[in-house]
Amino acid sequence: MAPAAGSARGWVALGALAGLSVLKACVDGGDAPEATSPEVQAVLEDTWPRVVEPALARVAVEAQALETAARAWEQAERDGVDGAPARAAAQEAWRATMLAWQEAELLQLGPAGASLDVVGGLDLRDRIYAWPTVNRCRVDQETVAGRWDAPDFLDTSLVNVIGLDALEVLLFSPDGENGCPGQVDINATGTWDALGPAGVRAARASYARALAAGVRADLDALGAAWDPASGAFARTFAAAGAAGNPYESATDAVNALFDAAFYLEEVTKDQKLGYALGNGDCTGGADSCLGQVEGPLAGGSHLWVAANLRGFRTLYTGGGAEGQGLEDLLRAVGEGALADEVLAALDAADAAAAGVMSSLPLAVDTDRASVETLQARVDVVCDLLRLDVASVLALRVPEEAAGDND
């Protein structure tokens, strides 16, 4: 367990980031532009080229392959040939896209973030992948409705019928089956049965093609919104604290990075692992939690936790040895030991993730201790972030994580 905030370590360096980054003076009765330290400025400038851009580029490559594979599956079903090989290829392309996206899940700042909560947020993360806001039955209803090629379908639909999570339903649902209760329209009125097995496959393939194209387009929009050449957010982020910038100080921008890192606690630890272990925050007890586990049809949830850890490491290190991230701010204020402690805890979490050999629900059934160990080791990283790093760098802890004492 990390020492509590306010320990000797915290008090010695409390406010260090503010000392590094914020020097305001009154000039002619107004505030002068913020003077930002080289260390903080380097973190802000490296976020796009060393952290965000490489992550999005990896996802984009896989998403393009997914769209191609989905089109091939649709064509096979239209041609009346055996579509199973094309569907299997699309499933593998989806898995590769998901694995790449799970690293980018840690980057919900700026355009990827929620428009109501995040500076520069455009809600693009939820359009690409909305878990845990998922609804298998709604996807099956849209499969019958057949509206996916309407010009406004992707823009007017709720996020639970678009994106990678809806694609999971289309690609991995058992042949001919749907996830709706008997009283829901597609079952009660017989419209699902009227499609027949071949009709369901063809509809799912066409719907999957439309969603795969939408995911690729949303990824393009996300990259373009960040890209200094086509959008503005990378420049906005790097110039945090300048007059008129939505980030009033450079520290606010660093705090946005810090907030994004808490995905590891609020989602990976508390939801992904918590739901599988039955100790997540869900009504209805352990059975209800298990029903909310990520990726129930495709599996792979253990691999996605490992990818989340890789995404956290990228964010924390600023993309590696050549980049500047939160780790480097700790070293700049003489807290190299703490910086190394976080890395060591992250190494231990990586090792625990490698020890979970199957999807989380199956692993809980066959080797529960491995999942409990993984959650405990992720918790160590989160405690260090929430208690020590926050104290040393005088950063705000997100409200959702502030009271987490697990």
C-alpha cells in the first residue's frame, strides 16, 4: 500500500508542479500569460506526437483491415457462398482492432472525451467504443430494422447500436440467435424468425460493414481533430495557459493527462476486473456484475486489461524513453524514487496480467486467484497515482476516484 497523501514525501514536494509550471504576475491590473517550465512544456508538446498519434495510428491500421474484412463477409453472404471463412476473418480483424483500441482507451482527453466533461471533448470515444453502455438486444432489433445504410443512421443512433461493441454482437452472436426476451417486438411479432438463418447472417454482415466504416471514419475524425495540420487540439494542448486557451493554466492540461490515467482505476480495476470478480459497483450482486463483464461474446477481456496497462505506461512515460510524461515531472522535482516505484508496480501488474490465461469470467471460474492477484497489483499502481503522485505534483484526483480506498 502506498503511503497516504500528506506523508513526508508528499509534504516535501507538495506544490512542486505548480512551482515548475505556473508563474503569473499582474500587469496593468490584469494577469500576464502563464510562464511554463521547460519540463511541463515538454510534456504538453510530446502528448500528441509521442503518445496520442502513435496509438491512434495503430488502431487506424487495424480498423481499415476490419472494414475490408467486413465488406468481404457481406459480399460472401450476398453471393450465397459459405460466409463462415469470411466471418472468421472479420472476427480476427475485430480482435486486432480491439486490442489496439484498448491501449487508446487511456487517452480520453480532448476530442475523445465527453463533451460535457472534458476540454475539447467531441464524444468520439463513445462512438468508437461505448462499453459498458451496451445492449445486445438493441443491436438485434436494428439488425431486423435494416436502417444502417440511412445517411443519418450513425449520427442519430444511440451509441449502444454503433461502434466496436455493437460489432461484437454482429460478429460473434451464435448463428440465428438473438439476445432479446420473447416479449420484445422482433420475437413477439415473428420478424426475427421471418428473416431465417441466411437472412440473419446477411443482415448482420451488411450491418457490420456499415459499423466498421463508421469506426474507421470516427477514428479519422479523432486523429484529424488532434492533428496540428488539420485540427487544432494538439496546438491547444501544447499552448495551455496562453491567453484565450480553454486550459487556464499548464497545470490544468497536465491534470487532464492525470485524469485520463485514472481509467486504470475507475474502469480497468473497478469495472473490468471488479465485475468479473463480483466486487464491482453494480446493483443485484455478483450475478449482476458478471452480466456486465466486457466482451461476453468474443472473449479476450484478459488481453484487454493487459492492453490497458500498456496504454497507462505510454501515458505515464510520455511514450517511452524519448518522450516526456508524468514520470519525467516526478524526476524533475527530485522524486525519481517514486517514479521508479510506479514503474515497478506497473511491471508487477503486467506480470500478473500475463498470468491470466483466459477471458476474465472463465479465469475466475478456473483460477480465481490469478484474477484477484491482477486486481490487487493494479490497485497498487492506482494507490501510488491517487495518493503519492497526486500529492507530489499537486494534481487533482478525479471525484470518482478520490474516495476509493480499495
